[in-house]
Amino acid sequence: MTDPQQLPALQRRLAEFAAARRWQPFHTPKNLAIALSVEASELLEIFQWLTPEQAAAVMTDATTAPRVEDEVADVLAYLLQFCDVLGIDLLAALAAKIDRNELRFPRPDDTTG
Amino acid sequence: MTDPQQLPALQRRLAEFAAARRWQPFHTPKNLAIALSVEASELLEIFQWLTPEQAAAVMTDATTAPRVEDEVADVLAYLLQFCDVLGIDLLAALAAKIDRNELRFPRPDDTTG
Amino acid sequence: MTDPQQLPALQRRLAEFAAARRWQPFHTPKNLAIALSVEASELLEIFQWLTPEQAAAVMTDATTAPRVEDEVADVLAYLLQFCDVLGIDLLAALAAKIDRNELRFPRPDDTTG
Amino acid sequence: MTDPQQLPALQRRLAEFAAARRWQPFHTPKNLAIALSVEASELLEIFQWLTPEQAAAVMTDATTAPRVEDEVADVLAYLLQFCDVLGIDLLAALAAKIDRNELRFPRPDDTTG
């Protein structure tokens, strides 16, 4: 990953893609939250009947690997568009959340095995 | 966003956080896909009874704004951890998906406003 | 609805259907909870880009009406199988929940229109 | 389950409950589909970090058993309200779906072990 602007660049591509096709009226915050949830379920669906061993091997299977990549892309796409429409800085939100979690779940003392 | 490595840096922080607390056994691909879906629903839940106007204003409301940021962070956290555990390049997956969508949904001829 | 035993009868048909096809090993409580969530999302997906007016008319549209019926059936199917596998009395659980809700959300004084 | 009218009776209780509290404007088909999906995720959340053994034992654990019953009730509640608002006969929809599935997935010949 050498391009420092991939995340904002992808966010812009998504916004232009939707604008060029006049999709913005559909891209309300509530609809985007629904779409994100639906895509997360489509990703989960790939795993629903898999054993833990089959689940661990999804990226080595020629049928499931492209499906997983496709759904992961769809989840990120809607997450980025949701944040774009509401003016949320996604990476800052996660950095702040990890900071808060480090206080809520203090690192245990790690002197024993 | 001036730090070119924020996404990989966050991914590393999340991995170290889980390792320090011995959470990796729980972080199987299937469990992470479940957790991602659950967090996407928690984000959607904020909107479930809101009118379109209220939904558009969630980031200006002192009660809902932090909740939305918190859930958006949780969704990205599990998406990053899912990709990390399965060795998926998340940004490359989305870039490829947008490329495919540009073929599936060709840009309409846009000579009028 | 004249058959007093439709719900238990349907639950039995679903159990026999799965047994005849040797599907029970897949029907663990966790997998059934996943499947239920996935089907609920498939139902929601029908509505994701619809306006409130279009949403209200889904059962009058020849394309969406069968899809909605199909997904509603799938949601109930997995809910019944989930309860069957765990020995939960679904109707008793809902009756008890409504009782609890009547205490949590007391009926407002309703002397005016 | 001795009361032949439990499902329609529960549907009526839910409708009266909402009407008495003036909740009907919120209970649009789209919002009810969202709420159903959110509750299905809340049920799934109980299982997200559980091993298969822990998952099988949820109803014997004093902490998880009431949570599972509560969420199962919430899922059915929104499913019933969704069908009520759209005039869908839920049990008929499932009976028809099982009929279709018996054609799509024919019962295998069961003469061998």
C-alpha cells in the first residue's frame, strides 16, 4: 500500500460514481446504514454453514475467496459513503475508540505465561 | 489525514490490543464476520425510528453524534480485524470492486445538467 | 387460520425436512441464529432504496410481493428451528415479553382522543 | 400450547399496545423491517464469542437463558407487526415456502444408511 491517499481517494471515487449516475437521492444516511448492514449480512452468509476449519480456509477456495473480497469491498464502500454523507472522519473515530478501549480494558500485567 | 499509514497502523493497534489481552482464540473469521454484522446493526439501530430529517441531523445532536462515531469505529475495527486474520487487502478489494462496477453500471452520457 | 396447531405443525415439518436431508449437523444454535439474522437482512434489503410510499406498496407490486412473502417465511422458519433446537416455547416467550412491556411502558391515561 | 388462537391473539395485543401509546406512525413497513433485523442481530450477539459447546448450553445458563428468550420474543414481535401492517398471512407464507422447498430439495432416496 504505497499510495498515502487511498482511503480519501476511494471515498471520492465512490462519491463521483454515485453522482454520475444520479444516485445521491437514494444515499440518505438511514438508507446507507441499512445498505451497510445488508452487506455485512451478505459477508456473514458465506460463513453460515461452514465449520471452523472451512471458515479458516475461505481465502484458499476459488469459489468463496472472490465472494469474500466482493462483500468486504461492499461493506467498506457503504461505510465510506455513510461517513462521507455525514461528515464523519472514519479513521479518527477508530483511533479515538481504540484509545478509549485501552482505558476500559487495561492491558493485563504480562509477567506470567 | 496526513499520516499515510493510518489504516495499517490502526490494523496493527487492533492486533496488538487483542494479543495483549489473549483475545485471538475468539477472533476466528466466522466470529469476526458475526461481530461485524452485529456492529452494523447497532449503527442502524440509532436510525430505526428516525424520520429522514432527524436522520440527516444525527451528527448535530449531542446524544446521537457520539453513538454514531462509536458504532462506525466498531464496524471498521471488525472489518480490519477480519481482513487481517484472512490476509485480505481491504483497500485493493474496494478499488477492484469500483473498477468492476464501472463496467457493470456504465457512466451515462452526461451532456445535459 | 382455522388449524389450531399450525405453528407446532410447521415446526414439525421443518424438523422432518431437515432430518430427511441430514441437515441437522448444520443446525447448531449459533448457525441458526446466524441464518435468522441473514434472512432478516434479506427481507430488509427489499426496502433499502424504497421511499416510504414505495415501501407501503410492496404487497401490491407483482415483483416485490412474492419476495417479501418468501423472506418473511424464511425468517419464521429459522426462528422456529432455533427455538426447536433449544427447547424454547416461542409463543410463551412473546406473551411474557408483552406482559413485561406493559409494566415498563404503562398505558397512558387515554381520556382524550 | 393449548390456546388455538395464540398467534393472532399476540398480534392483536401488539397492535393494541402500539395504538395505546400512539406508536403507529413509527411502525412503517420499512422501520419494522429495520427493527426486525436489529433484534435478530441482538439475538446473534449473545452467541458471537461462544464456542459450540457454550452455544448449545445457553438455555441452561441463568444469565443467557432470559436474554435469549427476550430476543426471540422481540424478533417474533416485529415479524408479527410487520406482517400485520402489510396484511401478510405469516403461517400461510411459511406453509407455502415449505411446499416449494420440498420440490426444490427433493427428499433423498433413503434405502441406504
